[in-house]
Amino acid sequence: MQIEPYHVEKAAPSTSQNHSSVILLKESIKELRNFEPTVGGIGGGTCAAIVRRAGFPAVVWSTIDGTAHQPNEYVKVANLIEDTKVFGYLMSQL
């Protein structure tokens, strides 16, 4: 028996760690959250993948507890508020 994939989607191209949007987000996180973020990637799709496939750089940020796609997945309202502050600050720097 041979199994063939029904749907295959390649990862979107990554945004360079040296792109100004990445640097500005890192600086915003450091300023407001008081820690040095690391740059990495994730498998799977995010809204940023759509933007990058269209040829634009994109970055993603969120504060999570590591419960994504698991039973009892949740998000803390306090994390949403703090992340919103980062994005607001980031936009004020443009």
C-alpha cells in the first residue's frame, strides 16, 4: 500500500534576522518587557506566512505558556495586554 499526501504546503520564506522590522520588534520587547528576545521560526502556518509569501517581510510575537494546540489551550489576558503594549510601542517607533 502506498500513501500519498493530499495537500503539501511549503514553508514561507523567512524574514532576515537583520531586517529592520525584526530589530525594531526586539528593541521594543527589550524596552517594555525587560528581556532580550531570541529570533527563531516555527513550523506550520501563521498570518505572517501569508504576508511573506506575498513578498513582504513579517514578524510574529506573542507571550505564551506553551499550551498551543493541546487540550485546555489557553491565553492569559495579562499576556495579551503586555503584548499589545509592545505592538503599540513598536508602532510609535515607526
